[in-house]
Amino acid sequence: MINKEISVIVPVFNSGKWIERLIESVLAQNIGQETFEFILVNDKSTDNSIDILNSYQSKFPEIIKVIDKEINEGVAASRDDGLNLSEGKYIVFLDNDDYIDEDYLSTLYNTIENECLDLVISGYKLVDEQGKVVKVNQYHNTYGADYKNPCIWGSIHRSELIKRHNIHYRGRSGDDNAFVYQEFLYTDKIKYIDYIGYNWFENFTSLSRDGRPSIEKNIHDILYLLREGLKNNKTKNLRYDYFMIYSTLYYYHLLSRKATANDFSKFLKVVLLELDKLYPKWRKIPVPQDANLRNLFKTSLQIKGKMKISVVIPCYNVEKYVSRCIESVLKQNISKQDFEILAINDGSTDKTLQILRGYEEKYSHIRVINQMNKGLGETRNIGIENVESDYIAFLDSDDWIDQDYLKVLYSLAEEYSLDIVNSGFRRPKPNGEILFQSNLLDQESSFFTNGTAWGKLYRTQFLKEKQIRNRISAFGEDIIFNLDCFEAGAKFKTTEYIGYNWFINDESLTRSSRDEEKIVETCKIFYKALCETSAKINSYYIILYASATLFTANIGAKAFKELSKEMENISKERVTQKDYIKAIFTYDKGVAFKLKMGTLIYSLSTLTRITPLLGFLKISNKVKRK
């Protein structure tokens, strides 16, 4: 058999949807198929991955080798299995859901071969499911670049160095770092190149994301690698020490992206204390030129106390509006050290994530979480879990806030020791003209009638201690959220201040088009949750929300009739005839006139059992307005 120049190693797990794209990209390389061997390690996939691998092997037996493992051991062990079988002069690792440009192998091979190097590292493109480039990460061979934590893919490695020093993955959670740490220990023939030919697809079901270890386990692995690396640096290679330190910090931040802010801060202090003990001079080493590492290093040098405010922004397909939203937060007249922005991309299919990543790179107090679509309520819950600031402000991604918004609400919360500050809003047209604005009074009713999660400031400790989360995925989820806060004894105050701009976006998380059946179902879920609230909630507000739900639902007469009957059945145990009579004669300055009239009409119609007939009046009025 002819010796191959390159061994391409790919761990495969449940990648039936993506693996053909990767294989075809390797077979299409312009370096010539006689130059490389292709090792595919099936890590006990439960889908059709092994069938695809075997099919390709039968077509290209001289190039492709398939290892079919009997048990699932994870990405690190699978890469080690591929290494043990490899015969190439150089090693290239690829992930099973990524793919490479046709000149990828030739570019990396020519660089490492012609310049007699041991390791060549290139940049990458982050691509979405449609193949559109979301982000480009380009390396330059300058001071500080070699301290940046490289992924194992996007690079080419000399096999002789790896095998002579028994470098392998060890099966730890820091597999990429453990591997590259050791390469840096034994050679300085390393080069970063500005070529970009690796396409990284951020797949939430990939091998490397499956069963990610806890942050506690990650900490043990980080410290193990740090101690071993510094201890084994017998050559006193200062460059390697620097790499160890920067890579440790970078790796910690990378693994902690899904940790709560409290865990993040707590365990980062553990890592830094260990650095102080093992390498006391680390705080005096030169700061690298790489912008991301520079910000990271500065953050680690000055661990800040708790943020005052976290602005949580759920985002879904808002490429047209999200910059306006974020810019309004960045312009707040409080110190940027006092607040952070947590933007959560909820499975957007447009350029929203690309825009958010751009802000994240530019501003150190902006964090981005990317997730599959979960809906508005669950996305806000993820926001609560991932902040440890004093207060949380929810902001919808197509809205914006005035320059003094956070300062006004924060000052009130602190002055009166509040759990919630409730403020008003205005509704602007695209041309800037104000359609209407709320006029809230500092009364209990204003809290109930202004039931949105935005326009408020919540004390984080209160939400977490009382375990308050959005518990329904339906219309009115934020109303239930606020009622749960009230039931839990929240101390709140309503201010006449208006600094929130509510923009009606027909494509937003809360206003996406639904069919009538879906609307009726979500309204029923909401009303059932509403009626299950504590007796602490005045029945008047149950009736008020019932009328608002029924009269604003975008449904026809038949669906209206069905929904009104369902709502009446749901509320039997919660709302009595006396409550409806009382609601007719209730006058509350904190309730808007339209809501008062809707509550009165609904109460009368329920008592006289003609509510289902109102659906025809509603349709008739719609026709007249048209």
C-alpha cells in the first residue's frame, strides 16, 4: 500500500443529516485522492450514519476506512481511535457536521510541508443550516495569536510529533485543549495562517455537544491540564507558559457559556487562584493583540462584583429591528459597568444571530446565547437562569427604550426597596408619530392591567428565591408571570414615567400568524392558568382578562362561540355570579376606559348567557370598519 501524506479523521455520531456533505467535500479536494486516507469513526450512532459510511467505503475502498464502535465513548475517544489507525505523515481532524473548501487540504499541507512546521492553524467560517456565513474568524501570525485557544479542527498536525510524545485526547472534557497544550509543550514550529477554508456548522445535536459535562467537572479538568502543563514544561518555554495561561482562561469562558453568572464568577475565581499559586507572575505578562483575548484577559484581571442590571432580549427573526433595540440600551445614561445585555437568539432563520455576534465581539458587556426555537416564555426563563445581577429588565427585540429608562427604574427600585417597578409605554408609528401612550397611576390595578413583562424592572433575587418562571407557552404568558409575582408577595410600585417604546411587529415572537384553532387553544391555556391563580387575585381582574382575551382574539364567530363557552366552563369554580355583578359596578381609576367597558359588557353578557352571540357583533363591526 502507498503511504499517504494526510490522514483525515472524523468522529461520527448521529450525523445522517450532515455526514454526506462532509464526505463529499473531502472527496472533492484538489490535492488528489491518492494523497490522503479518510478514517470515519462511527461512535455507536442510532440513526442511519453507519449505512452512509459503509456505502461510501464500498465505493472508495482505497481511501475510506470505517471504524464501527460497539459502544458510545464520545468525541475524544473516537479521535484517539482514528489516530491509532492512521498512517499519514500529517493528521487533519474534522467534525462530522462541518465541511471544507476544495483547497483546504492542499493549502494546509503545502504550508506545513514547505515550511517544515509541526502545526499549522487556520481560521474558520461559522455557517448556518442553509450554508450562509454568519461569522468569519481569521487568524494572523502575530504576537498573541498563538496564545488563542484553537479548536482541533481547522488545523494540520505532524503525525511523528504526536506519536513520539504519545499525545492523545485523554477522554477529558477539554479534549481539544489537552491535545494542543501538549503540542505547544514539545515544539515551537507552529504557524497561524490567515487562510479560511473550514466551515463550522453550529449544530445543537452534534457529537461535541451531546452530554456536555457539568461546569464542576470542567473545572477539575481545566485545573488538571493547567497543573500538568506548567509542571511538565521542563524546557521553561515561556511562550508555552503564556499559551497555557491564556488558553486556560479562554477555555474556561468557552465551557461556561451555559453556566449561570453566579457559577461562572465563583469558578473563575477558583481558576484564577490556582493561576496565582502556580504562576504568580501571570498578571504581569504582556496582553495579546487579539481583541477577544485582550478583553478576556482584562475581565479576568479585574473580576467585578455583581452587575446592577441585566437586560434580557429574546430575539427571533428581527434583523430589521434588533440593532435599534440594542443601540438604545447601549445609550443608557448609566455606566456600562453597571449593566449587561443578554441577547438570546431563539432559532432565527434570518441574519439576527449574525448581527448579535457582531455586537458581542465589539462590546464586552454583551453576551449572546444561541438556541433552537423555544418560544418567548421559555427564552425569558433561560435569561433568568443565566443572570446574577441585582435586577432584570426584559426588552422585546423590536422595541427600544429611552436613554434614562434603566436609571429611572433602578433608582425607584433602590429607593423603595422594591421587587418590581412597573412603568408605562408609548406606541410609536414607523414615522415616529405616537399612536397612544399609557397613563398609569400608582395603584394596584395598574400592575394588573399593564401585564407585560417588558416595561418593568424585576429584582433577580425575588424571582429566583420564589422560583417564578414563565410557566405557560401561550398567549398571555407574561400576565401569568406577573400574577405569580403578585401571589408570591412582590413589593411593587407603578410610576407615571414612560420610557418604553412598544413597536408592533407582525413577524415578532408574540405576533406570528396562527390559525384559529391554535388561537383558541392558546387562549384556553392562558385562561385556565389565570383561573388557577390564588384567591389573592381579585376576581375582577380575572373577568377583565377574560373580556380582553375574548374580544381581541383574531377569530371568527364560530371560534368565538366555542372559546366563550370553554372560558365560562373553566371559570365556574373561580368566578361567581356575584363577582360578575360586582364587576359591572366597579370603577377603578387605574383601569383604562376600554378595559372597563369590555369588562362591563362581558359581565352583563355572561349573566344573561348571550356571550356567544357577541361573536357575530364582533365580526359585523370588523366588516363595517373595512
